[in-house]
Amino acid sequence: MESAASAFLRSVMGKLFQVLEKEYNKQKGLRQDTLSIQQDVRMIAAAMDDRLHALRRGEQRTAVARIYSEEMLGLVHDAQDCIDRIVHRLTCRPRVGGGGGGGGAALIRRVAAVAHELRKVQSRSGFADEIRQLKARLKLAHERVLGIPIPPAAASCCHEFAAAAPSCRFARNPVGIGRPVEDLLSMLDEVEGEKEQLRVISVVGFGGLGKTTLARAVYEDPHAVEKFHCRAWVAAGRWSPEVTGHGVGEILRDVLQQVRPKDAMDVVADNGQRIEALLKEYLKDKRYLIVIDDMGMEQWSTINSIFENNGKSSRILLTTTIQSTANICSHGNGYVYQMNTLGEEDSKKIALQEVRSPELEQGSMPLLQKCGGLPLALVSVSDFLKCSGEPTGERCTELCRNLGSHLREKHGHDNFAELRKVLMHNYDSLSVYAMTCLLYLGVFPNNRPLKRKVVIRRWLAEGYARSDSLRSEEDIADETFKALVDRNIIQSIGTRNNAQVKTCMTHGIMHEFVLHKSVSQGFIATSSRDHPRPHAYVNNACHLSIHGGNVTDSEASDEDLSRVRSLTVFGKAGDAISYVRKCKLLRVLDLEECSDLEDSHLKHIGKLWHLKYLSVGGSIAKLPSSIDGLHCLETLDLRRTKIKTVPIEAIMLYHLAHLFGKFTVDKEDLNNANKMSKATKFLSGNKSNLKTLAGFVTNERQGFLQLMVHMRNLRKVKIWCGPVANGSNYTNDLSKAIQEFTKVPMDNVGARSLSLDSEECSEDLLSSLAFEPCSEDSKYDVRSLKLRGKLLQLPPFVPLLSGLTELCISSATLTRDLLSSLINLRNLLYLKLIANELERFEMKSGAFPSLRRLCFVVQSLTSALPAIEQGALPNLVSLQLLCPSLVGLSGIQIRHLRHLKEVMVDSGVPDQTRQDWEQATKNHPNRPRLMLHKSGVRVESEGPGNEEVSAVRDKRKICVVQPSLDDGLDSSLKKMRLSSESSSRLQVIVQSTSSSGH
């Protein structure tokens, strides 16, 4: 449990030291103790990091070290309990009842404040004892960890491929690679109209997908043998510097030995310059094919200059698990080929072989879902079932239940040994923070789409990211998420308009590995079909996840939940809802998908003083009055509830940063002049930390509009505009609120996002909004703008937004005047247009010079799409035409879009249209991907009402031919490979089929 313990020691305890240094300066002895504790913690965390690095190098962990890790986990839990109590007592404000402003109320507040200070003084002696005890335990732990000998380096068995020769990794009679082989072979050929030049093709994907098998099949194909003068195959993973101390020299010598054996015999590996010179001289006039398996970025940075463009159409084929490595290696005229998981039929062929029966089909379904189409996992399952005799549904069910234990080091069956190595290699390659964040994903069910921002906010609430001198906590959490995506441990299944990952999912088998590792180490306790008894681990668990209410009231009453920091419930909570009142130090409470949640269940929510993240759903229709007791709350998500009004106290929570839902201010609070005055004073004093308000409903009553002008820290706002009475000043109020939100100093570079929905208004409300001119030292600045309603023309305030790079417009009809005015927005990077009908207009040369992504969503296309003249959209990377009635190319010529990397069309278009676009993309010099988008279940946005659609699984086999995207879009647009019955060249985009919001 080194990763979680070390991450906690570095993040949570840092907060304690800040508080203690501030509060305990009056007691010098305590100050010295806290400084000593701080140094001890740093030494222990450093020692734990050293041992993690030793494990990554293949060194084994002793039994003493394992016992120490368990002791350290207990110490971490106890320290966290102590810290939470101290920080709460010293930093949280006392809750004072009564909303009146008279002398009696003022006296009560003064008495409460004095009592609070007295309690702080009285608590210091108690806290002092706890701190001294903590110091003693830390000192003892420090002595123990320094006394644990580090064992000598063992065999390099922890490296993914070091223990086996490359030839041992090639699958015999591989399933599902026929079309990928054809695609890669076609990329070995020259592109029509292109000069003969060197091209680098990178095959990328999660470990165990069969990248090496695919590359070997291409390497040994007769077409490749005949086409190239010389060929070489190198397994770069064998020569990783971490494993053998050798690197580039051995890789180059391996290549030289295959293309020029005589020269290689005369040169030792250490003579790198001689090897490079010989290779360059020999390859300068040859058409060669070099395959480098398991390429690392550092290795490529050193050797790429050796393979020069000799004008012979040579090819270098690489495999890697890291997306950024693939992007860099294939930068320029290369291709990134996204390796994807197998579909249902191919999965059955591998796992079940030729045995088929209704009983086996039904019993194997959950097991195959956990394998997630990963070939190595399916082969492991197949070998295991063979050992147990003929496969049956019952055996598959038993294996599915125990699959996690087989993935555990030294406890699983030998048939899963290679799969364990791959999973451990992916896990051990992460930083300490990333390890902890990955383990945390075990609280979510398998195959459950997760929203990126939800995951990051929960990490932050748990304290799994700590700011440093250069980066904020949010930045570090975001970098950790990107690292998991970059390594293909998390796969993107949905993207936003700006190509950022919106929804994601861990690979099925990786999720099983993470879940079992988390549960076995006491990091997570879960109750689900495969884990029906959470009480076995719940006493020591930090995070509790309940699936379907599989907990009895007697179990709940017997548990010690003092260490539980998060509670997540899916489905019916049943008696598990009683856990809430027992988790005194709870930080995250996620009841969003709790289907039987009622108002009464939240009655005492205000007693969860440490709560930072609260998400609720079910039939909740009203927030309890005790909500103002949640002093530490940072995120409040009401999107899945029936709540239509919120009390003014919710807006006045000191630490609240993100508020989601669709609501108004409580009517009684609006009519209470004292409450409104108090709220205005609170917001005007810059005491609010609210950054996201998505969103609120407003009409002629001011409410949120009146308060919004005082919210100085807002970065994201969504507003639903209700019906407006004639003669109302509502438009002026709305304009003023938006002006205040968007106005920033000239030197400010913000990232504001604004969404306005006027669909319920009977007039063109948005076009009537007018802004006053800015002063010389300020500007109107919004990065992302979404407009929905009856738009006849572009609202006049839009061109005033200097930083606008992302624009989404939705209207029943998009007029020519509106569309033509968009061309003046020269800094736009992303443009999405949604309409029932689109009037004709032209994009002339020079139009949209910065645009990277263009999306049309048109239900009824009565005429051709906008004409794109040569010279327009010079930097376009992605063209999305989500129009079911699209006929042919609709007058669009894509060949002159020289940076185009992908084209997406609606799956409902006629077959001939599909074929036309296949041919158009094939004839394009970049060979952009062609993807199908199939309408499915809506994926929730940051606020309800955003009509974004997702795509569902199509039965055709899709192979992804992905050109290199130098702006990183490819890493966030990778998709799953589906079943292999069809020869279609299209890709069906796969997104979440759940509107869960997770």
C-alpha cells in the first residue's frame, strides 16, 4: 500500500503542518514537535518512494517489508483521523442559528465566537497529547523502515517482456487481425501523388492487445518481404536501460546484425558511433523496413536521426503502449494506428474455442465483459478453462467471481502469469500519485462510463493531489488523468467540442486488477455481486462502494466506519443508507445513482463537517436546512434530483466551488430582504469561492442575476432564460450580469465558459442583449460560448468576446445572415452548429483561418452543406457531418484541406453516401479516418439540457487508421475496435451508453 500511504503523507499532512504552524506558535514545544513530525514524515515518504523504485527495477519485497506496509497503512489511517479532527476544530467557523439581524442575534453570534475560541484553547492540550503520540509512532516507523534491508536485484521478471524472447509473444493463428494487417500493409505502400519518402507508422494501445502479434504478421507478410530490400525486427523492451543497463547501442547493433551481419560481428555494442555510421552508410540507398517493438520515447529520441529519408519509401513500424510516444514518433507524414479491443464474436472464438451452447453463452457473458476484448486476457481464460476440462457456464461464472485473485501476484493460476506481468508493468510504471488515483477508480462498477471532471473533483476532495510551487492541485490532478489516458490505462469514450476527454473508462481487465488490489489492501471495501461481504475489509477501508444495496442492517450496525472517507452507492441503497450517519469523517458522498434516496435520508447531512463532495439523485426534491453546516463542501451536484429551488445559505458556503443543477433561489429567501442583504454582503466581500454555477433558471425576477454580479471568482456559468413579461427590465439585468461575468482586466488570461439557453422564450432574447463599451484597461473575455434558442442573427455581444475559441450554436433554423457573420470570428478553434434546417452559405478563401474542428448537426438537410472554397479552413483537422439526410459529398471537396485527419458522418446516411466518403478519404493525401456516429443515449453535460448525443456499439468491424495528430487530438479520440464480420473501412465512434454522469 506504499502508493496510497506515501501520497497521503505528502498531501494531507502538509495541510496539518500549515494549520499547526499558524495556531500553535503560542506553544513553542508543540511547534518543535510538529516540525519534527514533518521531517519524520518526509523521510518515511522518501524511503517508501525508494522502495517503490526498487520494485519497479525487478527487486523483490521481503516479508518484513510487507508487514511494515500494513503497519504504515494503519498509521496513516490513525494520523488522518487525528488531522481531520484538528483541522476541523481549528479552521471551521461555528454554526450560529437564526437569520435575524437584531441585537439579540448579534449577541448570540458574539457568545458563539467566544465559546468557539475557548473550545480551541481547551482542545490544544488534547491535541498536544495526540500529536506527541503520533510523533512517537512516526519515529518508531522511521527507525523500522531505515532498518529494512533492500534485497539484491532479482531476475528481471517484473518487466513486461524481459523474461521471454520476442518470438514467444507471437500468438499462433491470431483472431481478428485480418483487416488490421491489410490496413498496415496499405500504409507500407506509397501514397498517390506523394514523393517517395520515409514514413514512421506507430501501433499504439494497451498492453496485451496484440500489437506485437500484428506487427509480426505484417513483417512476415510476403508483400512486405518482396517490397523491401532489407528488413529488421528489434524488441526494444529487452534492452530497456532499467532492466539491463544497455539501451540504444544494443538496439542499433541488433538492427545492424540483421541487415549487415558481417559488419555487426566486427563491432562491440559499446562502440555506438561506429554502429551508427555503419547503419547510415548501408541504409542510405536501400528501401528498408525496420520494426521496433515496445519502443520507448528516450530510445527513439536517440536513434531517430539515424534513419534518414533516402527517397526510397522506407518504413519504420513501431509498437508502444504510450500515446504521446506514438504521436511524436509519427509526427509529420507518419500514421498512428490505434490498436483496439476485440468484439464479442472474436472474444468467444478465443476464450471458448469451438465449444458453444446456450448454457455456456449465458454463463460466459459476465466473464467476457471483464476481459473487455483484450486478447491476452481471453487467451489466459481459454488456457485456464482447458485445464479444468470442458468449459461450461458454471465454470465461467466461478472464474468470473475469482478472476481478481488470479491477477494477484503469487496467488493466481499460472495461466494468468503473463497477463499479471502486463498489468503490473502498467501499474508500476505510474507515479505514486497516479497509482493512488488509479486504485481509487475501483469504487466505480466495471464498464461504467466515468466523467473526467467528476473523477478529478473526487480526487481533489480526497486529497490525492497537492499543489507545489509551480502547479495548483487542479493542474496536478488533471496531469495525472492525462497520464493514465496517455498510457491507455484509461480509454476515452467521449470527447467535448474541443477534443478534450469528456467520458472515459478503465479497460475491463485492468479495472478488475485495480479493484482486487484495492480491496485486498484495505483501500476500498465494496459490496457487489462478486464481492457480497464488504464487512470483511470495511473496518480498515478508506472508501466504501455499495452496489445494489447488498448490505443488511445488522452488518451496517456492526461496522466501525470511522476511517471511511468516501461512500458511493449505485442502485438501491437499502439499509446501506444507514452508513451515512456513521461515517463521521466522510469527505465524499456520492448518492447520484442511488435510486431509492428520499429527502429524509439527508436530514442530518449537516453533521458531516468534513464533507467536500456531495452528489445526490433519486427523488430528492429539497435540500435540508442543515446544508449550511457543510463548511468544507467544495462540490454540490444536484443534476439528478428533482430540486428546483436552493436556499440562499447554499450559495454562502465558504469553500463551495462547483454547484450543478437547474434551479432558482428559494422564493422565501428572495422575499427576505435581510437574507438577500446578507448574501450580497458575503459575495461583495469576495468571500465566495464559487467557480462553477451550472446552472440556474431566471426570468423577470432577479434572484441569481442579482447575486451573480457579485461572484468574482466565477469561471463557468449556465443560464436557462425563462419566459419574460412585456415591459420587464429583465433583458437589462441579464446583460448586466453577463457583462460583469465576462469583463476582465486587459492583462488577464481567463478560461471562462458561458452557456445561455433561451429556448423557452417567445422572442429572440439573445439577439437583444447589448454590452456597454469596455474601458481601456478591461475587455470582455470568454473562451467557450454555447447559445441555444430562437436565433435569427448572431447576438451583437459575441464579436466583442476577445478570447472566444469555442462556439456552439443551436437553433431551429440557422440563417444565412447568422452563418455569414461567423466568418469574422477569426480566432475560433472549435465550431459546432446544431439545427433542424441550415440555410445555404459559402466559406470563401481565408474563412476561419484558425479553426481546427467543425461540426454540423442538421436533422433536415434540404440543400447542400456550406460550400468550402479552396483556401478556406486551412488548419482544419476534424470535419463532422452528423446529418442523417446527407446525400453524397454534398458539394464538399476535402482534398484541399491539407491538415484533415478525420471525417465523421451519421450512421444513418445511405450506403452510397458512405461509399462516396470512403473513396474521398482514401484519395486524400493524409488518408483521414472515416467514422460513423450513431445516435444513442444522451451523455450529460456540465448542466442539464445540453443536447449532446453519444454513439452506441455497431456490429460492423472497425479498424482505425489514425494519421498522426500533432495537436494531441488523437489521444483523446481513440475508439474501441468492434467485431470482425464486416470488411467496412469505417469506424463507428463509441461513447457512453449511460447517462450516469459518472
